[in-house]
Amino acid sequence: MVGKICGTGSYVPPHVMDNDDLAKIVDTNDEWIRERTGIGKRHIIEEETTSYMAGQAALRAVEQSGIDPEEIDMILVATSSSETIFPCAACEVQRTIGATHAVGYDLNAACTGFVLAFNTAQAYISAGFCRTVMVIGADSMSTLIDWTDRGTCILFGDGAGAVILRAQDGNPVCMAAHSDGKKGPALTQLSRHRKGWENEQNKESYIHMDGQGVFKFAVRKVPEIIEEVLEKAELKLDDIDYFVLHQANRRIIEAAAKRLKVSMDRFPVNLEEYANTSAATVPILLDELNRDGRFREGQKIMLAGFGAGLTWAACLFEW
Ligand code: UT7
């Protein structure tokens, strides 16, 4: 059995901050941000929350798929910024969409979270445990960043994306996933719920990142894992219609495409509009491409994510 996408949805908050707005807060400018990252603006929550955005994306996916929410067996939400530790965001989504027969849980692997949740859902479907799974990536990165640190605050935005997978006869998808815990310090966000946090410097409670270290890791590991999945699938780069990568920095995507010697035409990018929404980048982009009518039945799509942990993962599936 294999999980086929039967509906997608996404939600971003209406409040927009462009690069000029950021230049009023930190020492930066539109030209630097565009040139170094490809980012033009980001959507930022006001009253909304991570699970609210996840629920809205899920409702849109349900509407597009035409399925009855009671058919959903499982809801997985990839997030590292839910407004509650518990109940998990997935149970909030269950309530929002009325998926009364589903089990829901969250999965945290930062920016790699959605691809890992997608792989997890595919594994449940292939094993015959589930028939219909909602997979969501949702993050409110604006609640985690230090708005006085120009090295990180320019990169991130808020949003959520969702896909619904339905079991169909067919071979399981090809996937791969890795972690390197030794490189964990390259990208950290300490929990505000740890003992003694209130006595520490407030700055400790925000994202810390070795930008160049993460950049180099991504440029090396993304092409590697794509090749790994292709080898398992006994396919070639030319067989892939779209490479849907985690949207962290346009230059990372360009460098990965160059290493693989694949034209950027097959690497869609939407950083200009949304910036890096962490676990939400891949499903938001999938929803955009789907609603633009870019996908055709039988096309081969490679997902690849990378991020804190450090973690990286990929999945090859047919539309
Ligand atoms: O989801 C995964 C999350 N993380 C990532 O994907 C991050 C990956 N890394 C990156 O995207 C890039 O490393 C950054 C965009 C974070 C930084 O770009 P960079 O080309 O690596 O810049 P840099 O850190 O080497 O800084 C170059 C210069 C420095 O000035 P000097 O020392 O050359 O005078 C920085 O101080 O740019 C300066 N700079 C800025 N200038 C204007 C750093 N941040 C900014 C800024 N505005 N926001």
C-alpha cells in the first residue's frame, strides 16, 4: 500500500512584515536580505496560534479532498512552536475539523519535521495500520526569535500547511532520514519550561544559530540524501519532475540544484512571500503548486527537509 495525496491546504496569517519593516527594528536592509536569502516578506501571527493555523490549513485540505473528516485515522502535526505543551496541536486540529475517529500526536524535528511526519504517515499506511492520514507542518517562528538579532530574525515567518494521504494499492514510497546529534549546538532553541529558566538571561530563550554552519550542512546533505533515495528507487535525477525542498534560503536551494546539475526550473521556491516557516515550508509549497495546477497524475516528486538536530530527510512519491 502507498499513501496518495488527495487534498492539500495552507494558512498564513494576514499580517505581513516586509524587509523594510524589519529595517526599522534591526540594522539591515531589503537589498541584503533579498540577495543573501531570497526573502521579501513574512507573515506574522497577531492573535493566531500554531494550532489555529494548523486547523485552518487542515480545514482547507479537507474541503479540497472532499473526504468526510470522520474517515481520518490519524493526524500528525510537525511543530516546534505549539502554544501548548499539551494537549498537542494534533488533538486541537482533531477538534477543529471534527475528525472524531482519528488519533493525533505531534512530532518535533524542527524544519525537517514535515518530511519526517510524511514518512511516518507513509510507514503507517504501508503497514496497513491507517488508511487516511492528515499530515501537517505548522510553526510560529515569530514567537521563538530574538527580534533584536539580525542574524536570525530576518529569516523566519509563520504559517501552516497540510496534506491528506489515502491508502491505495501500490509500492510503498522511497524514503531516507538521518540525524547528527553531535552537531546539535549549530541550531538551538531552549525550552522556556526548563527548571530555573526564569533566572537566566532572557536572550537564552531564543533561537541561536551558526548560520554558515547550517548553510554548509544543508548544501552537502540535501544532494546526498536525494541521491540516496534515488538509488533505493532505482531512478535517476531526470526522472524527477519537482524537487520540493525546505525553504530556508534561496542560495541553499540553488547550491543544491547546482551540485545535482539540475535546472532550477524543477526546484520551486516561494521564499519571497513567506520566508522560512520551519516545518510549514514544504506543505505550504505543495499546496501552492497543487492549487496552481502544476502537478499531473504520475509525476514524481522529491521532498527534502533539513534543520535543527541536526536532522535531514527525504521522500520520493508519485502524484
Ligand atoms: O531551517 C534551517 C534554518 N537555518 C538556515 O537555513 C540558516 C542557513 N544560513 C543562512 O541562511 C545564512 O548563513 C544567513 C542568511 C543566516 C547569513 O548569510 P551569510 O551569507 O552566511 O552572511 P554572514 O553571516 O557571513 O554575514 C555576512 C555579513 C557580515 O558582515 P561583515 O562581517 O562581512 O562585515 C554580517 O555581519 O553580513 C552581515 N549581516 C547582515 N547585514 C545586514 C548579517 N546579517 C545581516 C543582516 N543585514 N540581517
